[in-house]
Amino acid sequence: MEQPSTRTPQGKARRVPPVPRPAAPVGQGRAAAVRRPRSGPSTQQLRALGRLPAPRLTGLGSGVLTTAWMLGIGWLDSLAGGSYAFYGLFFLLAGTVCALWVRPADLITAPVTAPIAFAVGAVPLAGGGDGAGAKVMGLVTLLSLNAGWLYAGTLLTALITLVRRIVLIRRRRRARLRRSQRQQPSRPPRSPRCSPAQQERSRR
């Protein structure tokens, strides 16, 4: 007797019924359609604002700005009566700003610019006669009497410059270390159980 074959014909493929998708709960589709993105600054815009570069000046630019600042402060101080403490406090502020705003390539110019700006700004405060010699003697006297403010402002500018220099050197070293780590290919650890022949092949 012949038995019926259980093989499926090659021309006809089995059709698998599609799996029904779960229906969305009532009200969820409408809520998704109603929701809209909130208006406001995106995270990319906020990151871009946080990465805005700080003001950086060249050595000449920072020197001109500091000198002009101290000259204006000295002129205002001479009009107000000539208070040396007022002039000295603003010199500390000017030295700090000069050390912070100068670019990294011209950091060494900040401690040199500060005493020059102090001397130029003290010209309106210097007394004396009408002659040039009397003006110079008055300026020398003023600088000698206010040597404490001059040294303090110059020392503060030098300290800020030194700290910025150290931070810059550390950042460069970290960047070089990261580059060297990225360039070195990662090698898989060798098994200690391999034979001497296999070790020689792996070294080759």
C-alpha cells in the first residue's frame, strides 16, 4: 500500500500568519499627538555658550590697556585730591586683569608691564615745579613713597602668571600623553602556558 507523503511541495511555501501588534492604550495616541517640543535653548546651544573663549590679548595690547587704565585712574585720583591708597588698590586690580587676559604665548610680558603702567599712571599725581627736572623728582619721590603698592602689584601679577604657566604645561603634558596612548596599538595579553615555540612565533 502507498503511504501519503508528508513533504510539502517546493513551489508552495508555508505562510506564517502575521503576529498581531499590541494595541495602544486608550488616550496614549492622542497624548503623543498633543505633545510638542518645549521651546528653549537646546543642550548643544548651552554647551556652545559654555565654550566661549576668554578674552586674550597680546603682550603689546595688554601693556597698552594696563597703561591707559592706570593713567586714567591717576588723572581721576589727582582731581579727587590724590589718595595713594585709591591708586594702589586699582593698581592691584589692573595687574590681576593684565595677568589673566594676556595670551599664553606672552605671559612673561605681564610682570614687566605692571610696573611700567604704575609709573606712567603716577605722572598726574606727581607734584613739583614747572620744569621737567622738578616733575621727574616729584615722580621719583612718589614712587619711593608708594614702593609697597608697586611691589605688591608686581608680585601679584607674577604669581598669577606663574600659576597660569604651570597649568598650561600640565595641560600640554596630558594632551601629549593622550595622543601617545591613542597611537599605541593595544596588544592582547600573552598566555603563560604557551610553549617556547609559540612564544617565539608571537615575538616574530
